[in-house]
Amino acid sequence: MSNNSGQNKVGLVGLTALTVSSVLGGGIFNLMSDMAQISAAGPSTIALLISGIGMATFVFCLQNLTFQYPELDAGIYSFPDKAFGRFVGFISAVGFWFSIFLGNVALGTLAMSSLAYFFPIFGDGQNIYAVICASVLLWLMHYVITKGSDFASKINNFITVAKLIPVAIFIITIILAFDFGVFTTDFWGAASQGFNVSEVAPQLKGSLIATVWVFVGVDGAVTYSGRAKSKSVVRQATILSFLILTSVYLLATVLSYGILTQPELASLEKPAMAGVLESVVGSWGAILINLGVIISAIGTWFACTMFAGEILYQGTKDSIFPKFLAKENKYGAPVNALLVSDILVQIFFFSLLINASAYNFTAILASSTMLVTYLFISMAQVKLPGEVSQGKNITLGIVSSLYMVFAIWASGMDYILLTSLLFAPFIALYVVAQREAGNKKVFTKPEWIGVIILILLAFLSIFAIFTGTIDITQM
């Protein structure tokens, strides 16, 4: 980094807090109800364990690649870049960036709808008052982040602690109130009252699809590695944050089945965690959790705003994005990259006023674009196994790749087509960046094949939208 080599770097606590904060958004507060609508306690527990194992292989891929290539400052795209070439690196970077700024739109909506618990004027989080308030918060975050990564990281540390307190109180409370009899009632959700493959398998599949999204963002420490104190800190933060997240998801979701029955959990209003805690301690529990949702959504939004600017900035250093995105201020903050990302978030905020399903649409689309990046990173682990434990590393890469393929399939063909529609226009940015770098040959022959397939899928997506096959207002 040219202009910020002397600035304070982010340490283990800061990187771990950034990662946990970017992943642990609003989903944790309703996951127990989302799972209960699909499956009983047994299949839900197995699904969370499988998802945890699947994402664990991805985390170990990240850790291994970070160890092998300490000179790479933005592994989220630089590992695929090194393994498969510049264009795949570009697609990986764009996928991550799309996921972050689209996710920020969803988080802003969630924060406003949670505020409506205390201030009904915000309605469902998508009216004019909610958009105005979300816009003010957006540009306040923008201002804080422009004061430098160390300052912003300290603010995020505070937010992360504040958002974890309600979750910790919830987990401790339901551990104390856990009823094993309630937990084992209809444990497998089978009419035979026992384990029946034909009845458990559909529940397990549905639960796996529901848990695909909860770990998205676990790469946060690697994304910010260019501003970390050392690469060993990045590896430690990646593993530590994953362990924290897995523990929280398992405890909060599985133990809830020991407080309320599956039908009771399935019928809870959002956020379901408030209803579970209220059933144990009374109304103050619902108040505490709703406050937690507000802090959590805003905290995740803050962390992801930092990441959105960082990925564009890092990409300019490797000539996959145009040079104007490389501008830094005196604090080392990537001001142009941040500005572009936040202007797009602001535009999407305005779309909330005309699209009632904007929250669900942006949230799922954000996840599907990120999974493209995760797949390329997993495949890079297969291509770049290193000199030590090659067999083990290749196996990790294959398992992680298969899991990501499943996750992309689980998102559905409509979202796969829409993802291609997002990617295709941004190929122009890549062409500009390559021209600026003096590269006369922009695409290799294999890359041209990828470009053509991507453009064809984008046109197919447009055709599906115009014919009504894909209705983005109902997604």
C-alpha cells in the first residue's frame, strides 16, 4: 500500500470482530424459526453440522492459501487470479463486491424494520421515513470509514461486542431453561415417531438449503489482509471467527427446540429469537432481542461497507479495476472505491419504495453472487495445493468446491441467471482496466469462451424477465 504504510494496522481482535460482525447479521435472530418451518430438531441439527463442515473446508482452504501466498493482499480474488488468470480473478472480485453492496441494502432494510418495533413510523423498513433514516446512517458510516481502517475497526469492535451481548444472554438463558423432553418430542419429524429415511431426507435437504447462506462472509479477515498486522494474524482471525460463528449458530438454533416445540417455533413472528426468550423470561426478553437485531444489522452493515470499498481498492492495484478507484485520502481510506459502492447502495435504497420484495431479492442475490467467488477460491485450492500435504490440500479443495456447487444449485436457476445478468455489464470495467495497464490482449481463448457464455446467460435472463418467466417483484 503506497500511502498508508505507516498507519496503524488491524490486529487479531479487530480482524475477528470485522469477520464476525460481517457474518452475524440479522439471520441468526430468525434462523430457529426458518429451520422449524422446514424440519424437526434432528434434521435441523444434522443440517447445521453438515453446513459447518462444508464451510470449515472452505475456511481451511483460505487459511492454507493465505499461508502459501503471503504476498497476496486480497485473497478473495487474488487466489483465483493466480490459479486461473486475471479474468477469473476479476469475476471473483466482482462477485464479492456485488454480494457486499447488495447485502448492505438488505441490512439497511432489516435495521429499519427492527427500529419499527420501537418506532412504528418506519413500518416494514421500506417506506419513505425508513429510506431517509437508512440514507443518513449510510453516509454517517461512510464518513467514519474515511477516517482510516484502524479507527473504523475500533468502532466495529465496540459494535461487535454490543451485538453479541443479547445473543450471549439468549444462549445462557435457554441453556438454563432447556427441556430435554421438549427437545426429543417428534425429534425426527416422522409420522412413525422414529428415524425414517423417506421422511427425514426431504427435511434434511430443505434445512441444508436454509443453512447455505448463514456463513457467507467468513472470508472477511482475508479480504482485509492488506491492512492486517501480519498474515499469521489473518489466519488466526479466520479460524477464530469461524469457531465463534459455528458455536453461536448451533447453540442458538438447536437449543431453541428444547424451549418450544417445532410448530411453536415455526409460527413465531420475526425476530423469532425474541419470541423464544420472551417465553422464558417475559416481555423484557423481546425488547432485548429487538435491540440486538438493530445493533446487529447496523454492525454488519458497517463492516460490509468497509469490505466493499476495500475489494475495489485492492483490485485496482492488480489492474482488474480502473485506476480512479485507487485514490486514497490522508488516512489511507479508499475514498473513490467507497464512494462508488455507497452511491449504488443509495440508489438501491430508493428502489425499496417501489419494490415490496426488495429485501428478500437483494439478500438472496447477494448470497448467490458471493458463492461464485467461493467456488473459484475452492477450485484454486485444488489448482494450487502447495508443496506440503498435497493430497490433503487437494481433498479439501474438492470437498469445498462440491459444497459450493451444491450451494449455487440450491439458490435456484432464476438466481443463477440473474447473477449472470449482474456480471455481464461489468466486463466493460475489466476491458478499461486492461487497456490502462497496456495489455493489448484483453482475453485469452478460454476466457473468451467464458465471456461468451456469461453474455448468453445474461441475454437469457433478460428474455426470461420480459416474458414473465422470472418475476423479480415476487422473488
